[in-house]
Amino acid sequence: MSASSPIPSVFDVNSLTTLKAQVKSDDPEALRAAAKQFEGLFLQMVLKSMRDSMPREGLFDNDQSRMYEGLLDQQLALVMSSKGTTGLAAMIEKQLMRKADPAVEFETGLPLNPENPGFPLDSETLGRLDAQTRKELLKAYEILGNGGPASGRSQAAAAAAYANAQGADPTADFVSRMRPHAMAAERDTGIPAHFMVAQAALETGWGKAEPRFADGRSSFNLFGIKAGKAWKGATVEAGTIEYVDGQPQRQSERFRAYGSYAEAFADYARLLTDSPRYSAAVSSRDGGGFARALQSAGYATDPQYAVKLERIIKGLEARG
């Protein structure tokens, strides 16, 4: 987009009408505009998935704020696609030109080239996405990667990845990564491993919201343990929501930082076993009793903490 080009607006209701007219008149700009429209829609899905992955609570979380948040994301997607910063629209345009005119050469190695797809469709990558994003991404690949049955080794590999990804579950990945550390902590504390995995999931949104350093490095703090005056290790400052008189307030706090998840579980185990106030939680073998004992001991200020934790524990128990 040139410096003089107008910035697209989410409130421009005539843009699609103009695009339809361009297509009917065989305007060569129609392909480019359609590609940008597709890229904009894809970026909207990405932004929506990012929003959905964040915890939804606080004073400003309501239907009105979500509506304006959605409009903002739509506008951001339009601006990003118009500037061509991702390169997706350009690749889509080339693919459409290739379909319209077989004589148009299409460079090998581009992500949307069906004979040599560089797009990361392996099951490991797909497993990191939430279900809706994974579904839309695979649908987009199917449409753009020839829109038909798999052909060639690369398409067969993509089909295999697609099949494997149907059962991919980011929460299952989190549980599998945390289970060995939780089992080690269980041997030291007697607390059932899945109780601790459930609490780590609650505190971090299944690993998506753990405290991080300014440069993006992980603090490996899975349990929201703050760094008090007695803590001599590394610390990280992060925003958190605390409840004061039952009302949520966003605050900035210093949290403990570790070198690994194993260290985080070990410190959590020490915290619970060394403090008498958590004795009821440590001795409990019932998920609901464990959750309520933690809340009664003052582990968290959220009045719904025990309810949320018990729900996750029951979900893990149902999985077996």
C-alpha cells in the first residue's frame, strides 16, 4: 500500500460491492483485492484465537467491551492485510493467477505450492493451536492447496498430519508435559499428581499465561507463587488480578522465577509441606476437599478459586 492509499475501514460497507463489480468486469485488480480480503479474514481468526486464549475476568470484561475489541481486531486485520506485511495475500494472488492461466509460472517452495508445501502442517505444530484455529487453518490449506484430493508425497503427508491433528488437544499436551514433574512432587508430598497439574492449569490458563520476563523468557512459575522478602532467588514482575473485598483489581506483583518446571514443582511442594496452614490440603485425597482447603488457607484471593480448581480436577479424573 502506497503512502497515499487510504487506510481501509471496518465500517466501509461498499468495499465488497466494489470488489464484486471488479470481478464482473474482469478487472485484474480483483484478484489482488480478493487475496487481501482472504488474508484479512485469516488474520481476524488469528487475532480472535489470541483473544480467546486469554483469561476472561475483571471489571472491564463485558459484552460491550468484547464488541469494541472485536471491531478493533477487524480493523487491525484490514490494515495488516492492506500493507502486505505477512505475504499471505501475495501468495494467494499468485495461486489464483496460476489457476486462471496455466502459463503463469508459480515459484517452487512457496508455502501454498501444493507440490512443495512449506506451511507447517505437522501434527506437533497443529497441536499447539486451539481447535477452532486448527480447523480454519486446515480448511484454508485444503482450499488453497488445489482444493481437491491429496496428490503427491507432500499432499499425502499433509493429509496424514490432518488426520493426526483431529484429535490434537493443547490441554492434553500441557498435562503430558507436567505429569513427570507432578509425579516427582507427589512422591515428596503425597498430594495426587493430577491435583497439582490441575492447579498449574488454573494458575496459567493451561500454560498460556505464566509470568514472563520482559524479553519473553519463561519464569517457569506455574503456581502463581509471589516473591516475598524471604525469597532469595530470581524474580519477575507481572500483572495479576487480586480480589479485594470480593472485587477484582489488576495489580503488578513480583513472582518467583525458576530455571525449569521441575524446580517450580519442587518449590511448590516445599511451600505446601513446610507451612502448617496447608496441612489440610496436603492430607486431602479428595479433589474438592483439596481445593477448598487451599482456598481456606488463603492460597488465592479469588472467591471462586476452589470451584474452578475442583472443576479442572474432575475433568482430569474423567480423562483417566
